[in-house]
Amino acid sequence: MIDPRRLRILRAVADHRTVTAAAAALYLTPSAVSQQLAALEQETGHALLTRSGRGVRLTAAGEILLTHAHEVLAQLERAEAELAAYAGGAAGEVTVAAFATGIAEVLAPAIARLALDHPGIRLRVRDAEGDQSLPMLLDGEADVALAVEYRGWPGADDPRLSVLPLYAEPFDAVLPPAHRLAGLPGIALADLADSDWVGQYPANPCHDVTLLACESAGFQPRFVHSSDDFRAVVALVGAGAGVALIPRSALRGMDLKEVQIRPVTGPSATRRVFAATRRGAESHPLIAPVLAALSREAGRLPTH
């Protein structure tokens, strides 16, 4: 009989590619992880891992078992959800990992609504960039991830995840007042090819969105300044340090007197925001109302 706890360890190793990183995510020692994996290999009668450089990778047998692990662990999430519903589990804490703008635009209003409609549900918020919240979710550090699509994200069909699309928003061009294109009603990205750029760091999903949009327009943006703080980006643009693309919702409520904001004409950058849970947990009586509240608040966002 295969121990499902060991399947969780196998999946963590597959996700993190090293025993040490998987152990840290699971709050175990590397030796404990290695022992559990050795026991799993004895249970299955197959070698499941092989060395790959400084890390490990799954063997063919390990990949087969991982496919079944996704189904088993999702079914256990469903079992917990049904048992909680049977017990009337309408009170408890839900941890949500979310990026800053998502917190301001969607999560904070959802918290206020939940306090009225489901006073027994307490939300604990963890500020995390759009590419950090999914690992936190899969490692069990969060129950819900409010995230954005980025290059290399697992995808909506990932067997570990249940994904709920929330909204999509365009990026607007932010220009210094003296920029030669500042007087136009709209900006084509290709016309900014020779400009200096202010952008986010490469690990930030918004950097990926900007980079992909510019590549689609036929050029590589020349990033001169970097900051993950949108207000800092706007300040740098206002000082004439370059141009930028910023999600429209991030510009709301910001002091924009020193810059010019213009929509992008033609193919543009778009940020797609979604909520995710571990597959099988979306029907949990504590999590389902949170997802519904996030969806409701996302539907109220301005579309322009």
C-alpha cells in the first residue's frame, strides 16, 4: 500500500528539483525526505529519482507515479472539503497569497464583503508577487493564490491546480511630459523602440508581460532603470528617465501630474489575473465563499 504522505513528498521534490528545497518547503529535514522517498521506492518496487547535475529528476516510473499522485492528492482535498461541509465548517481561517495591486483592487473589498456575509471566515493575507503565490499555494503555505499569468506559469490545465479567471487589464504607456509622442491620443509600442525604459525586475511577472509585448512589436526594450514599486516607476518616468508600461489598475489613485498616460494602440500588454487553489479544495466550505467574493469584486472593476 502506497502511503499518500509520501506522494506529497514526491510531488514536492518534483516541483523543487532538489531534496533540500523540497524539505524546506515541507518543513522537514533533508534526511527525513530522503528516508520517505526510499520507503516509497520500496513500496512501489521502482527507482523513482535519479541525479541530474546538482538536483534530481524523476525517472519514467517516477513520472507515472506523479501523475497518479496529482489525482490522489486532489481527491484527498475533495474529501477534506466534503467532511468540512458535513460538519458545517463555516468558521475558520483562510490564507490568501496575493500581489499588492490585487490586494487593493479585489482582495480588500472581498474581505469587507465576507465580514458581512460569512463572519466566521477569517482571511489572513500574505503579500506575494504574482509568480510567488503559486509555489506558496502548492507548498501548503496558502489556501488561495491571487496571481497573474506569466511566462512559464503552470497553466490552467495543471493537474495540481484549480484556476478561476478573474479579470484582464491592459497596460498603459507612461511617458515623460516632454516625450516626442506625449501629444498623441494613443501609442504604438513599436514607436517606443528607441526609448530608454523603466521596468520591473526580471523576476516580476509584469516584466515578462512588458518584454513579450515589446518582442511582439518587433524590438527588445532597453531597460535602464528597474523597480518593482509602480510609484517609483512613475516618479522615474516623470523625471525623464525613460518610458514604461504599467497595469491600468496600478495607476488609479496615483499622482500622475508629472507624466503623460496614453493607451497602447494595436497589440498591447495585458495582465490576466486569476485565483487558484489546490485541485479539489475549491469546494471547501471555507474556500468556496472566498473564491465567490473574489469573483464578485473582480466583476465590479472598471473596464476602462
